[in-house]
Amino acid sequence: MVVKFCGINKVEYAKMAIELGADYLGFLVGITHVAEDKLTNEEAKKIIEESDFRNSIPIAVTHLQVAKEIITTMREIGVNAVQIHDSITVDGIKEIRDAFPNGYIIKAVHVENKKRSLDMALMFEEHVDALLLDSRTSDRLGGTGKIHDWNISREIVSSVRKHVFLAGGLTPDNVVQAIYKVKPYGVDVNSGVEVDGAKDLTKMTKFIRLAKGECDG
């Protein structure tokens, strides 16, 4: 099971995630909605430059909707992987692909309405490398700490051919159940491994070991 730790906003958190064997690390840049762990491009670049990623991959997680702005952000922080959380056109995705032919593009799909969420997943799957199923609230496009309907997520996973990450309210206490229910390619966690807004090594360790089947809880 692939694991992504999101909301990395300190070098120490990046090093913790990398040491634990995280596959992806998410850095929140170009954020337009509420997010306590958002970074400026300069801050993200500094953390990325100071981290030895080994087999982990840094990802720009963004609310930006304009392809040129996303491309600029990716170049400024030094990544070729991006996770797009707000609206973007298929042409916009193609523009990013042209700029990063060997890049990795994830499109977030907010799971609210079954038909709308499935339609969006089917519309984007041909043009991205992976989809990420997440929860949202009126003021947050991610990092909500809320679980959505895993039945819908499971149907999306079984309906598309691309990799699907599951996010939204995952914790060490429910990640095994989530994986069993949804059968995603990967899981994504942010606040579920935090204590008082800070990444917690014990929670991160338990989460990744459970997700990767290295312990039974």
C-alpha cells in the first residue's frame, strides 16, 4: 500500500516521513482556502532542498486552477509532481503535462454526491496519473479530518483504471478498515497523524505500518 503524508511544513516532519518510508510527501502551496499548514513557495522550496528524499517523492498540493500558475509553482519549489484540489479544465491538465512530460499529476475528487463524484473521476482519469478521493467542507478543500462515504469511494475505485488514493479523516485507528473497504492504491493522511497541530512520530509510525501491513495494530 502506497502512503502519502500531507501537510508537511517543517524539515523535521519531512525527515520523519522519509525515514518511515513514506512514498509521497505533500507540500501545501498556492492555497486559497483554510489550511493551517500552507506554505509560501519559498518555504516549501527550502524544506525540499534541505531534505534527502531517497525513495520518497515531494508533491505540490495546490488549490490553484490556472495551469500556468501551477507550472510556475512547481518550478519554483522544485518538484515535478502535483495534486490539484480545485477546479481545472482538461486542457489545463494537458498544459501541465506538456510542461512536465515525465511528471506525476493527481486530481482530487471531492466525494459528496455519488453521480457527480464518479462523473468527475471518469472525466479526468484519462488525463492524469492518479485520482485522490477526499472530503471537503464549506471552507476547506482538504485537510478536513472528516470521513466521506467509503461506499462511493469503493465504487469509483472499481470504475476507473488509474491509481486511486483515499484521503479524508484517515487515522491509525481506521486506516485498515478503510483499505479493506475501499481497496485504494494508496492512502493519504494529514491531521490524522497530528497532536495539537503538530505531526506526531508515534502516530505516523503506526499509520504507515498498518497501511503497509507491517503490524496488526
